[in-house]
Amino acid sequence: LKLPLWLNGEVAIFIDRDGTLNVEKNYLHLWQDWEWIPGAVEAIKRFNAAGYLVIVTSNQAGVARGLYSEADIDALHRQVDADLQRQGGQIDAYYYCPHHPEHGAVRDCDCRKPEPGMLLQAAREHEVDLASSYMIGDKVSDVEAGLNAGVIPILVETGYGAGERNELPPNVLVVSDIAAACGWILEL
């Protein structure tokens, strides 16, 4: 399946993982702890059907803290992919930041949100038109990463979102969950 080209490249839906796609559980890295947020799988399928790239961008500080490994993250993502495939959806790519400013060998990076490094890397590797793309997440850092990368940010109230909405920059769309974000994007 070749996705359509939009303006200067592909249009992507960048999605934070924990608290946006799956129920927030501190340092989630095991499939048995994964729990889809209601409507998330359907939203991914709708984005797929509309021709958008679906790209997960996630801070994974548990690696820097020594709680789990990058291999654990990759194994979890393979299981997420298998589950999604069974349900008729797909995530096109995963990007994660294994760093933390106070733990691990790398403490200063350009990939930990709110820095835009993951989004910019994905844009280069997948020929994404950033100005036409979106970032959906449950934290101010997701919104700021989107703004820093030049994409349209949307805050969901799942995960940490309800508690972070008052800290947002002006004019950022706030919706109840990823299904509502999907509906808003697809109705434009």
C-alpha cells in the first residue's frame, strides 16, 4: 500500500504512547501490562484508512533509570504490532528517547520531548510534511515537541492530559481522547 503524497511529503499523525494510546502505567514495558485506551485501535485504523502515516514518539526514561532495556521496548512494540494487525490496524514507525536529564550516560539530547528530535528524525526518514502533520499526546511536553517540530499539536485528557491542560500554550486544541482527536482531524 503506497500512501498518497500530500503537498511536500507524507502527512503523519505523531502519537505519544503512554497515556494516549495505552492506559498510563508507570514505566510500562511488558505486554501483559498493556491496556489500550478505549477507541485507540479504531482511531489508528481510521488514520490508516485515510492514508496518514501513524508514528509513535515516546519518552522512555525507564531505560536511563535502569528499569528495562531498549530490547524490552522493542519486544513490547512487536507485541503491540501483532495485536494491532489482528485488529486490522498498523503503526508505521516507533521512535523513543531512552534518555533522562538526571539518569544514564546521556543526559542532554535532542530527542527527549519537548525537544523535537524524534519528530524531525521521523520526518526525514519518512518524507513527512511537518506543517500538515499532527502531534497527539497527554502532556505539555508532547504539545511543545509538536510546536517545536512545526506540527499541529492536540492534547488529550487521558493519561496526564486533564491535569496538564492549564499549563498549555495558548490556542492548543484539547479533546477528551485519541478517538476525539481522530474525529477532529478527519473532519477538517
